[in-house]
Amino acid sequence: MALSRVCWARSAVWGSAVTPGHFVTRRLQLGRSGLAWGAPRSSKLHLSPKADVKNLMSYVVTKTKAINGKYHRFLGRHFPRFYVLYTIFMKGLQMLWADAKKARRIKTNMWKHNIKFHQLPYREMEHLRQFRQDVTKCLFLGIISIPPFANYLVFLLMYLFPRQLLIRHFWTPKQQTDFLDIYHAFRKQSHPEIISYLEKVIPLISDAGLRWRLTDLCTKRGTHPAIHDILALRECFSNHPLGMNQLQALHVKALSRAMLLTSYLPPPLLRHRLKTHTTVIHQLDKALAKLGIGQLTAQEVKSACYLRGLNSTHIGEDRCRTWLGEWLQISCSLKEAELSLLLHNVVLLSTNYLGTRR
């Protein structure tokens, strides 16, 4: 370009039309063609930053899944027992996280629409109840994990005492059956004690007909009571001596053990917790009656029966549905002042049911 400028200057000075030489002409052509080559390229040749990030994330996820799969196969081949525990633990974390998200969604919906607990559908009520129970059990692990290096001890305790420290998400299928049997054996130990307390208060009942009915119900050791036999005693359990606020301290402790609640609390706290627990079950019963037992899955039916005192792990689904129907007939016929009868129904309706004498 500098040479071309010199040639044009000489022609201007000398007044002669000097044409640029071959070299200058070639340079101009290259300059002009260079301008054409320098035109902006089409944007279609480049990916946008969002697409680049998306492709990068997809690549990372694919690689991570591949590495994770190799790791799982390595554990399964070389450490099969540890791999079983590892798989159960990871699945348990996923289920617990899913439960937490669902519980948060339910609570948010309650807050937005000003909905009370007893106004929720049955499945949402049951989910919140079970999630609260699971969180309460996990709270102990969280507390003992606070000191430095205590988490190593926590893992050891979880391995040695899974029934006491872990929730159902982290149990194997065999452990679930065995642990439910153990828990039912614990609450079944309190059944004779509760029956004996009922027999002791029979003389305190003023109505002779009610005394006879309660005596007949307590002495039927081996027969399943009828619904009308239990509902006939509503008056006894609504006030003295078997009302919720009139029960003796030892009687309340025995009922707490029958409901799988701790009995190592002061009597006023025990009574309050027992009353709250029974109220929640009564509210669940009303919601379940509205939904219909036929809408429940087999697992939901067995869980509902177990919560109400029946060891449903070894009973067929049809029998569980029949028993749950009897429970709902009694529960939905009771008022809030008669919840003591619903509490004792855990013993009266489940002790001699077919298939539970074990």
C-alpha cells in the first residue's frame, strides 16, 4: 500500500499518467480481496454460550453415570455384603429426600390456603404424620453427630443397632418384617396389664348393665368382640373412671407402651401425648372413611392396620381390610370425649383377632 501511494504521488508531481506496475496492481487486488475475506462470518457457525454450557453439562452427567456404574459393579464383585448395605443406604437417602420435598409441598399448600391438618386428604395427613415420626427418630442421630469425629461412631452405631437408630427407609425387606414383629411383641406385652386395669375399675362403674358388659368383654379371652359390644361401653369411657383425664398413671404408661410411645415421661406429659396421638388417629380415620378403604393399596392397608394395633405383617390383605373396616365403624361413631374407648380399642379389637394369636 505504501508503494502504491508513492507511485500516485510521482504521477501527480510530474503530470504524467504513470500506471502502477504489476506488483502494485497485484497488491491492490490482494488488498481488495482481503477486504472481502474479512467480512463477518455467519453466526450459524458458532454455538451460543447457553448451548456450550448445556453440552458441557450433558457430557459431565454422562461421564459421571458411567463412572458411577463402574463403581457399583466393582463393589458388587469384590464387596457384595457392603454393596447391599450401600445400595440400601443410598436408596434410603433418596426416599427420605423425596418425603421431605413432599412434606414441604403439603405444608406450603396448607399455609397458602389456610388449611388445617384435619382438613387434609387421608394420604397427605398420613404422610405428614409418618414424616414427623421419622424426623423425630433421626433427630437423635443428628445430636450425637455434633461433636468432632463423632460421625464415625454414628456409622458404627447405625450398623449395630439399625432398629433403634434407623427409620424404615434404611431397613432391608427382612429387617422390616422382623422389626415390626419385635415392636408388636413389645406392645403386646402390655395387653394383659391393660385388661387387668379395666377389670379393677369395674366395681367403680355405677350402672349395673355397663358393669356386666365390661366384665363380659374382659373375660372373653380368645373370642373376637363384636362392634356393638364395644360401642355399648361408650358411656364408661367418656367420664369417670375410664375417661382420658381420669386414667391412673400406671394405666396411662401401659397404654403408651401399647401405642409404641415412650413411657419414661412424667404422667401429665404422657397423658397429653397419648391424647394427641389418639386425636390424630381419629382424624385419620375420618379422612380414610371419606376416601374409602377400597382406594388403598395393599401396603397402605397393612400400614394402617399396624398403626392401629394389628400385627398385619402375617395377615392376608382381605382380612386386613375387614379388620380396618370394623375399626372405622367404631372410630367414626365416637365423639372427641369418647376417645378413651378408641385408645383401648387397640387392645380390645386386636388381641383375639383371627391370625394374631402368636
